[in-house]
Amino acid sequence: MPPKAKITAEMIAEAGFQLVRESGFEALNIRSVAKKLGCSTQPVMYHYHTAEALKAAVFVQADAFHTAFLMQPPAEGENRLLCIGLRYIRFAAEECDLFRFLFQSGMLPDTPLAALTAAPENAPLLEAVAAEAKLTPKQAEAVFAQLFMTVHGCACLLANNAMQYDAAYCERLLTRSLFGAVAAVKGEEHEEAL
């Protein structure tokens, strides 16, 4: 009789990740992951003692997948911030169950918008926005925040079937939002100087 395959924590997290992609985060629990792996609940509970620990591991995997999806390098001459925004929206359209798990399941840590714009991993992006649009770092943060609200709003509508995905429409909307935000922060600076 051949030895039983060893179920690893990574296998369990991957199975949970695939389960969320296929059936939504509501289907994620110890029993459903065990069923997907074709094993009893014992190996799952050995690695993840609670359903919350399992969900946290799957969340980490989903977040890494989302980040990789967003951070693909833009094509030559494309606006990096606009490309990331469009990918964020496309992710919500193509991976709506993962998007809802990441942003609408209560798993995301409470993070104020100001903390998102000031996050160290966003520094290169903000520097590129500032250089491209001839903005100060503070102005670039304001542009990022405004564009993020537009992008996240579109993504939420898509993930919850309140909007149909139209790539051209989304690109026009984001382009207008980006250039409008740049014009607004430059106009505010001009108004303050008067």
C-alpha cells in the first residue's frame, strides 16, 4: 500500500485560494478545503487550528496574487498609475470573488486612505506621478488618493454586478479622473498663491 500524500500548509492555502476563486469567500471553511484536497479535516486543522487562521493564510495568498496582477510593467510610453488603475478594475471584473474576498469580506486590516498613499511600496509610483505631471510629492499623493477612490469605486461596482465591464469606458473615466486631479491640485496651488 503506497504511503498517503502529505498535505502541507502551502497545499491547503492553495486549495483555499482556488476555492475562493471558484465559489467565493463564503464557501471557504475547513471542511470545504479538506473536500477539495480529498482528505479529512485533520490535516487542515493540524496546520490551521481555526477557520480564521485558514482564512488569513488564504488572504495572504490572494493579496500576493492581486499585487502581482497589478504590478506588471506598463508598455513603453504608458502612464504607470493609469495602467495600475485599469488593472485594478480589470481584476475586479475578471476575479470578482477574489476581489470581494480581499476588499469586502472584513479581512482587510483597517487602513486609512492617507496610510495607503504614504505606504513605502507606493513611493516609486508617487515619484513617477510627480515627475510625469510636474507635481510636488504632496500633490502627487492627492492625485493618487483621488484616482484610487475612482478606481476602487468602479471595481466595487463591477465585483458586485452593478456595472458591466467596458475597458474603453474605464480607460476614458480614469484618464479624465487622472488629468482632472492633476489640474485640480495645480489649480489649488495657483489659488493659494493669489
